[in-house]
Amino acid sequence: MNIYNTLEQAILSDNILLKEKLTVQCLEYCNQNEVRVEEEFVPKQFEKPSYASKCHIVDPRELPARKDFDTSEGLATLVHAIAHIEYSAIDLALDAVYRFPEMPMEYKRDWLVVAEDEIRHYKMLEELLVALGYKYGDFPVHCGLFDAAEHTAHSVLERMAIIPRYYEASGLDVNPQIAKKLDNKRKNPLVKQLIDALDIIYNEEIEHVYKGDKWFKYLCQKEGLEESIYFEILERYRLMGKHRPHINVKARKEAGFACEEILKLGAKTCS
């Protein structure tokens, strides 16, 4: 089996069931075999995200504000936004394996497991969207995560710093805040279903960020770099100084962040 051809097919497909089938095939293969890469293999630069065939992509500033969760449409816009993040995360996890073939087998297995988790998260949210009378693609989306993946395609160190250690870690800050806003509406069974989904996603995303942290530190050690290069990378991508009202100290520590880093990111205390 050439897992790189299979991964490419999975990344390009907009069919979630095909993505799932191909991801399972790759993980099963990697659990039983060492993967050898042909010398002529060159990962492709993808021109557009796989969801481009389903979704209307707009500038993030053009996205409608999500405030009214008392209506089916209002709740659906929130579910859609989270589903879009999870869908994007599937392709990012698959691309982490596809784009950096020089990384160890453990790395490949880690990100294929993450891709499986993200598929499951997406399918939970897609089911909820359908229950609300909508489907993925009914609301506009932005392609910020796809762009971030493109910008870090040249460096696995920068990919680990930016995707899991910045964007996914930011999700750990935001997720509990969304659940808190919804809590007084949990008598609505669909709201409760969303809160339950958020809880599952939150706990599993800690592990995803931890995997990103593990491989970021592995690469720093391998390349003889100080782990503080994380902040240099954030500066390079103009991500330092972004307003962070809620730093989730507990979750970030579980995911491998040091208190020194958490404080530098804007937390008032860390113990």
C-alpha cells in the first residue's frame, strides 16, 4: 500500500465517509508496517481546501455574528462554525502525515489517530446540524486553517507550533466559554446534545494538543533549538499579542505547556 497516494485521495475528497474509510486503511497499515517513502515522492501543494466544493468561502470579517442561540438558525450557525473547524482539522491531521514523510512512525500513527477523532467529532456535529434542519455548507466559512497549513508546509517544526500548539490550544481556551454561554439553555435537547459534543471534543483536543507539543519538543531537541523558539515562530506569523481573554491554564498544562509559556501568552496566574 502506498499510504501517500491514499492520504492524498483522503485530503482531496469532500466525502466524509470516504475520508473515514481511507484514514482507517492508513492507520491499520501503519500499525502493522514500516512506511518506506519513494525518493521521488514530493507532496503536492493543494490549491484549495476539500470543502471548497461544499462551502462558500469568505473573508473572516464577512462572517455573520453568532449571538442568537434561541432559534434553530442561530444555534445552527454555531454548530456549523464548530463543525467547520473539526472538518478542517481532519485534513490538517492527514496533511501532517502526508507532508512530512521523514517523521517517525509514531508521529504518523499519532496524527492518523487524531484524524479519526476529528472525523468522529465532525460527524457528531453534522448529525446535530441535520436535526436542526441544516447541512454543512449552508453557512459561509473562512479558510484560515487551510491558509495556516499552506504557510507552514515547508517546516514540520512550524506546523507543530502553529496548528496544534497555537490554533488547537486556543480551542481549549474557547470551548468551555461556549459551553458556559449555552448552559442556561440545556433544557433544549439539541442544546444539551451540543454541550455534550463540546465536552467530548474538549477532552480529546487536550490529547491532540499534547501530541503537537510532544512532536514540537522532539523537533527542538533534534535540531538543537531552545523551546522558546515557539514565541519567535508566533511573532513571525504575527500571532503574538492577539487578545486572549480566557487562557485555560489547567488544560494547557495537561497538554504540555509550561507555566512560563502560559504566562507569556497572557494568563494572569499559573500554578
